[in-house]
Amino acid sequence: MGSRQDDNRFDLAIVGAGAAGQLAAIAAAENGWRVALLEQMPRAGMKLLATGGGRANLTTLRDRAEIEVAFGRQGRFMGPALERMSPDDLRELFARLGLATIVDDQKRVYPASQRAADVQAALWR
């Protein structure tokens, strides 16, 4: 199996293949960057499998003010990120990745399958 000298060159290296690292890699790749995604665990997104009791609570449809109040001081920290990618934007991204989502009565967003493993697989694809 031959390789060219520049096959190992990347525009961006992301350390950590959790959900945030994978989303960052997807965004960079969609903008034409060659991305190296590095992870010390045996598989990408392992912590994701435990979120939401194994159902992967992806986001909430509460508005920014409600989120900031619910998370206290840390809520203000999330404000700029929520402006950049709203919960609806995140749901659209997952739809593009082939993952349907549902909303429960408390405005929490989960994969329609209710399986965190399906989120992990969608991000990896």
C-alpha cells in the first residue's frame, strides 16, 4: 500500500473525539479542511453513550435566557455558543447526518431511537 508524502498533512488537529471534537471536525471538513481527529479512548464519543441515561440528551429547546438561568454563572458562558449554533441548528445538523430527533415534554431533545449509540454512529459517519 503506497502513500504520497503529503498524505499525512492536515490543516487542523483536534485533540479529543468526544461529541464537541467530532462536531468541530465535521464543521472544519465541511469547509474544506483536512482534519486529524485524535482520541486516547478506544472509540470516539465514549462519554456520549452515558448521557441522558443512555438516550443522549442532545440539547434543549428552552430559550437562551432560560438556559442561562438554569446553569447559573456557567449559563452566561454558553451564550455565545448558543448564538452561533442554536438548538434548531443542532437538530438540522443531526438530520443532515441521518439522525432524527424528538422533543420530550420538558423540551429536551433526544435521538428518535432513544439510543446514544445512534448519535455516536451518526457523528462518526
